[in-house]
Amino acid sequence: MELFDNHAHLDDEKFNEDREQVIEQIKEAGVTKLITAGYSLESSKKAKELAEQYGFIYATAGISPNDIPQTEEELWIMLKQIEEIVKQSKKIVAIGEIGLDYYWNQENKKLQKLAFIKQIELANQLNLPIVIHTREAVMDTIEILKQNQVISKGVFHCCPLNRELVKEALKLGFYISFAGPITFKNSKNANEIIEMVPNEKVLIETDSPYLSPEPLRGKRNDSRNVRYVAQKIADAKNLPIEQVAEMTYQNAMKIFRIKD
């Protein structure tokens, strides 16, 4: 059984003491592909470096809504640097994570929207999909995607368990990526949301080192734990875990256009 963790953060400082060891353990555990996601200029550079160092690791590059600068001028400079990073490596498979976050930031909504739209334009220019972060900003996220066509589509990463968001995202042709929260005991509607998503649009991720699934909550997460997410989807859809592993692997290969 091969697993594909389509969203992790291997550059995170929580891995500084044992990163190489963890990467080897991940591969030995059957996670044969993973994407380490950029969310800032620095993390995008580190993601690219890791992807170039390990054959089974790929990367994304982008500026998340929680990492955008204070001014438009700074944003333009940053996005130009992101473009250069992407052009330097064939191992970068998407622009992301990008989007809107009104949980942490309410005061800069206008600049968040601008950064989101400009990075959609960058993805279109580079013929890449996008990886979307959205938190407490469902309607604005969907509105931007309706008004700004994303040519190569993309993924709602760690997708909020929101019926309207999932419905609209699927209508727009996006993939839905589930992470540890679907395993949490307080995720009352997880099964319903999982069942909404067609098999050909489901992805799995860890968002490690964060969001450890049950029964590992409170511990540092890593890509080995993506199997718990796969098992929850298998249970909800009444499928063998091997089938979920295979279909999510093939789905990730397709949206990120990775060839074995």
C-alpha cells in the first residue's frame, strides 16, 4: 500500500532536531510521495531545497494569508521572488498555500484578497494548480474563485468541514483534501462531508507537524500518520483502506501532474 501526503511542512522548526531521520521513517512507512508546502518566502525556499534533496518529495511555493506583508509594494516584491523560486525547480508542483484567513487577521482583508487574486494569476501564468487555505472566510473565498478562473484548478487543503464550501468547491472543479480533524471526536459532521466528495476528488494530508489525528492528538504530527486519515475516509465510505490509499494517490498524481 502506497500513501501520498499531499500537504506537510517538513521545513518547520519542530523537525530541526531530527528532520533527516523522520524523512527516512516516513518513506519506510509506505508514504512514497509527499508535498512539503510553502506558505512564506522563506518556507517556499526551504520546501524547494527539500524537494530537490529527496526524490519522493515535491514542493509548493506561495504566500499564505497569514504571511503577507503590510503593504502592496512589499507584496509585489515578494510575489516576484516567489515566481523566481518556482521557475528554478521542476519539483514545485503548485502555487500555495494561498487564500484567506479571517480567524487570525480581520484588519487586512483587502490585502489578503489582493494577494490571493495575484497568486491565482501567477498560477495561471505558470500553468500550475493552487493550494487553498481558507479559515472563517468561506463566502469570500468562493466569490474570488468564481470571479477569477483558475485554469489548472487545485486543492482545498485541510478543507473546513463546511457543507456549502465543499459543494461550491466541487462545482468549481477543485479537489478536497482531508487532514487530522476528520478523526477528532468533536467532528460531528465528518462522515457526512466525506460522503459528499466523489472518490475521484478526495485527497489526504497531515498538515504536519500540526493537527495530529486521533489517537495521537497533542503529539508532533508527521506524514506517517496520514494512514489514520485514510482509515477514517475508508470507514466513512465503507471501502478498504487499500482502495482509499490507491485512489488518493492517483488523485494527487493527477492534480499535481506528477509522473512516476
